[in-house]
Amino acid sequence: MSDTAVGTQTTTVGAQPDPFVVQVNWLLGATGGNEQLARRSGNRVSVRTLDNWTAGHYPRDKVTGDVPGQQTVTNTDMAVPVCR
């Protein structure tokens, strides 16, 4: 198998992307990058933590993918919050 880079995440061709990493990368793109997101969060999350998350290094037992109180739409086993 060959490898390909998607943003800052490296995945194997044909493998399902990690939903958490996909969401973090989307959030970084929407806010303008690691430093902007860290600043907008009031420094509750650091640039280093965001770098680790986009590389796929995060506490998997703490991340459920479920957003309490949010309606979700399932698309190929990825729950995506519905924004209105």
C-alpha cells in the first residue's frame, strides 16, 4: 500500500479517515490556523495540543464524537453536528 498526505494528517490509501482529526482540521481551516484557534479559545487549547490532534495523537478514550444536545447526521459512520 502507498501513503498519501491529507493536510497535516497522513493516511493509508483506502483507509477511513479519523473523524476527530477530520473535524479538527476543518475547524482549523475555518478559523485560520492553529494560532488563531488557540487565541480564539482564550488559550484553553494550545498550539502544541492542536498540532498533536491533527497528527492523530489524542486521548481516544476521552473523545466520543458525540456532542450532547446536538442533532447529528450520519454519513459513512461519521457523525457531523447540524449547524443552523
